[in-house]
Amino acid sequence: MRRHLAGLLLAGFTLAVPGGSLPAQDSLASRARQLAASGDFRQAASTWRLVLNHRPDDRSALSGLVDALEAAGDWRNAIAPLDRLLALDPNDPARLRQRGVYTAWSGDHARGVMLLRRAVAQGPRDPVSLGALAQVLSWSPTTRSEAGQRFAEALRYDSTSINLLVGYADLLSWTPRTRNRAESLYRRVLERQPAEPRAMTGLANLLAWDGEPARALQRRGLLVGATRCSSESPTPRSGPPRRLRRFRAWFGGGRTSST
């Protein structure tokens, strides 16, 4: 009810100013930023749309709308404003990366890879774009070799990224001859973040595969405990399906850097 009233108040404010004057639109933009900063991403998206009703090619408003929808887990509805952004700046590496990821999430693996390669071409030393490309390449057995090369390349530019380390370890864990390397990467992550759930899961799986079920069960017990603690905290809004949520956890949207 409160959000509905806020929406009516914002809409009324816009209509009260004939033609949507610049001060009114700037006030709406400021309000949208405040809503996003407070975590109310859906209302922020609605407010950015009010700005775009009068300034359809406003890059700041388009960026705000895309990022708010992404943060709300509504990436499918972020595609249209993202395409408008890319029409205004076709070589923006962060937005190319974001579009490539959305395309891959939508099931068009080949086109997603093509867009991610364009993003890497625009920012060849960007570990986030390299990591996103590596992750999508890892989904296909025919491109997993290149995925490993891209993960290694990304880690040369950011050797401390938890997301890159876990992504690379996951890839290495699928092949018996590289599982020792995968284990070392998982342990490297856990030295820094002992309760990191992806690394705990990966290491538990490796221990089970290597014939150490007792240690694997111990790891899984620690993971369950960490998960229970996490479940007591506020949960994020629903996003893509499970595999995509895991990718999104380290990809982190359009503008954020690798962590």
C-alpha cells in the first residue's frame, strides 16, 4: 500500500509540471537514486521509467533502470532498456558484457559468447569480462579448454577475486587430472573466507570423489551450518534459475567489478 501511494505521488508530481520540466525530471532522477540506494529496486525502476517517459534517450536514466531491474532479479525486463543503451553507445564494454550474459541466460549460447567476446575486445584486461566469457564458455564441452585459458587470463589481472577462483576451480574439478589444482584453489578461497559456500561445496565434492567420505561429510556439515545461519538473515529477491543465480552471484551485474 505504501509503495502504491508513493507511485501515485510520484506520478502526480510529474503530471503537475506541464511537459515534464527539467527540474521535475531531475527531482525524479534524484528520487530514483535514493530508492535504489535504500534497496527498493522495483520502485526505483518505476521512477526511472517516469523520467524516460519525457527523456527516452537519457543515458543516466536508462542505466539506472537497467541496474535497478538487474538488482531486483528482473533481468528479462532489463533487456529492452539495455538495448537502447547499446544503440546509443555500441562499444560500451560493461553493457556489452551485461547483454552477453543476458543472452546466454536466455539460452542463446553462441550469441552470448559473441557479445562477450566483443566486450573483451573493448576491455581486454578487464577481469570481469574475461571471467564472464570464461563462465559461459565452460557451459559447453567443446569450449571448456578455452574457458580454462580465459579464467587463467582473468586471474592474471585480479589474482585475489573469490569469484574467479571459485569459477576456475569448478571448471578444473570436472576433469580428474586437474582436480588437485581445483582443490588448491578451493583451499585458497577458504583460507580467506572459511564459510564461502561455493568453495565449501566444491571441496566437499572433491573429497568425496577422491575417496575421503568422512572429510567430505564434515565439510558438508559445515556448509549446512553456514546455510542455516544465512537463512536467518533477510533473503534477496528471487532471480534467475539455480544455475543462473550461481553465475549471477559472481558476475554481479553490469557495472560492478570482480570481488
